[in-house]
Amino acid sequence: MTDATKKTKGGLTRRKLLKTTAAATGAAIGSGVITGFPTIWAQNPITLRQFGTGVSNINAVAQKCKEDLGITLEMTAMDSDAAAQRAATQPNSYDIADIEYWILKKIWATGVIQPMDVSKLTYYDDIVPLFKTGKLTPDSEIAQGTAPHTVGFVNAPGDKTFADAPTGYMTMVPTIYNADTLGIRPDLVGREINSWADILDPAFKGKTSILNIPSIGIMDAAMIMEADGQIKYGDKGNMTKEEIDKTIEFLMKTKKDGQFRAFWKTFDESVNLMSSGEVVIQSMWSPAVAAVRAKGIPCKYQPLKEGYRAWGGGLGLASHLEGAQLDAAYEYINWYLSGWVGAYLNRQGYYSACMDTAKKFMSDNEWGYWIEGKPATEDILSPEGQVMEKTGAVRDGGSFEERMGHVACWNSVMDEDRYMVRRWNEFIAS
């Protein structure tokens, strides 16, 4: 039995007590019984330095955190590869690492991140099982690649290897994730798209793109090649050298034949390629599709029969955190999972790690559209209040369970990662 599940004299677990206290405090704040909240961080100002990718380092979150907790967040956004490098090489430059799970495989053994005591995580029980067991539902298959649950726990502080099952110590608290697929311009592709292999159609020559982040791009390439019958991988997320070579050689030939228009690295690049019509089918992120549509340009996040490539991120505590800084970091993380941020992320087309708390901050219409796959009963607005979808619209790919329940592989770090990156760079330079 972990500390998190030890019973108090009244029969409550410690976490249930934390949740009950948090709920009561929230109600008291809302009723105005407590004023001047939060006094502890107002009297002892705390700043937490957070870095990570642009998808979740959002100014609105920092502003809301300051309003609700009095904690100042200094956020720095960068691409995934830069985030992995900073996490490992500049551990004193940050307090919170907002990183993807595959990055843990690269950095955990260096000791730059300290594990979290789950008994201090108010909403641990609300975290979706995907991050604990690898399965969204009991019937789900565990996907290939670096599934978050495989790097999500350690047996004890100081451990350099990951635990095989949930323990009292999490490596990171999950916050944001999604199931990625190909984005298309339905007005320009001219036919139904239902397979990853469709990106190889000669009709789209010079009008396709995949993303140029090696650990992710190689996974998209694997989905494409396997769908096209070129290869059957043992594990797409952990290829042998021979499988890497075959993948890169195929990519080089496809590039030489002129199939690709570009290789993008940033959200904005993918939006610009699609908006301009230079590209009609490409690797894409859900909010990037929404950004194209916001310009009045048709764009679709296309479900594919082979399934999705998924990714997930979370918040990790820098190993140097202690005392009041560490207390503030735990309070920030508990606030993050309490619902407001989760609802914000859901409205962007991502998913919250604590769906039950996020639901409390969403209207029935929003929840129905974003999570249940139902037609919108009124216009769907972005977190900034702009109309994203009209009444009657249905989300591409359907419900949360339909999407996250059909994940074929997760972004990953392979045993042959260095070899893969070197070969990938040869492909890009070819």
C-alpha cells in the first residue's frame, strides 16, 4: 500500500482527503468566504521557470495561474528536439519541464528530473488509465513505441530505470496528448483519403509533406510504408538498424522522385503549406488543421484505417527543486489538473489527462463536440472566443474513445536512436 492509499482514521485515503479539502477550498473561494486568496504565494512570491513545446506553453495558462495561485510562470517555448537538449544539458535553467514522454527515455538516467510522490497529487485517481496501464479501455490494445505508461513510473527516488507497473512515484504528471494523422485539403485532393499510404499517390506528386523532427517523422514514415505494404515492422517505435535503413532508403527514393514538397518543423510552417495550397496532404496536428479552417480554407484531420500516431506530454519537476519552490510546483501541478487548463486544452483539439475535472469547465455542447463526437448544438468557439465550427459540425475522427482507442504507435526513442537520427539527417540533406 502506498502513502497515497493509506487510510486516515476516518476511513478516507490521503488523496481523497486532499481532493475533499481542495473542493471545499474552491467552493469557499467562489462564495467569497475567503478573501485575499491566495495569501501564501502573495506574501512569499514564487516564480517557476517552465520550458517546453509551443502546444502547451500558453500565455493564458500563465495568466490564469497568476490569478488563481499568485504563482508567476515564466514560459519558454521551443521545438521538441531543442526541449530534449535543454532538459538534459541545462538543468538549472528551469524548474518545470513541460516535455513529451519519449524525451524521458533520453534524459531520465541523467537525474535532471525528480520523481513525484503520487500521494501529493490531488487528482491522481482522475488521470485517464492510458497513462497508467497503456489502455484507454480494458479492451484496448497497447500501442507500439514509447507508450507513456512504460516511462511513467519509478520504484523509488534515485532510480535510473523505469518501473514495469504503477508505483507511488511518477516520472511526470501527464497533461496533454493527442492522436495525430494526416491533414488534407478536401477541395484539392479530389478523392476519398483513408490510408497513410495515400500520401504516396502519384496524383499528389510535389504536394505532400511530412514533419522534420526525426523521432516523430520516422514514425509517420513507418505508418506510410507499412500501410503501403513495403515492410512489416517488429515494432515501429523501436526499429532495428536494417529496418531503419530500409525506411530511409525508401524515403530518399520517394524524395528523389519528387513526391515531397517540403519537410516542416513548426506549427506555423504546416499551416502555411496547407493554407497556400502548396501541399494538399501532409503530417499535421489537430490545432493546425483548425488554424487553416479559421482562415476560411477547407482542411480536414483525416481518420485513417491503420490508426493514429499518438503523442503525450507532461510536467516534470527539476531535481534541484526543494522547500517552498517544490511546494509551489506541486500546487501548480494540482491546479493544472483541476479542470480549467484541461478544458482549455480540450477546446484546442488536444486532450486533458484528467477528463472528469475538465468536463466541469466545459458546456454540454463543447463536451459533446470535442469529447463525445456529437454534432455541435451551437457554434464551437476557440479558447479566445473565435468561431471554430458552425452548429451541426462533427469533429474529424469522432469521439475521444474512437480516436485514442485506435492508436497504432506512440512517438518514441529507439534503442538505435543515434543511428536513426544520423540516417534521417542524411535523408533530409539528400
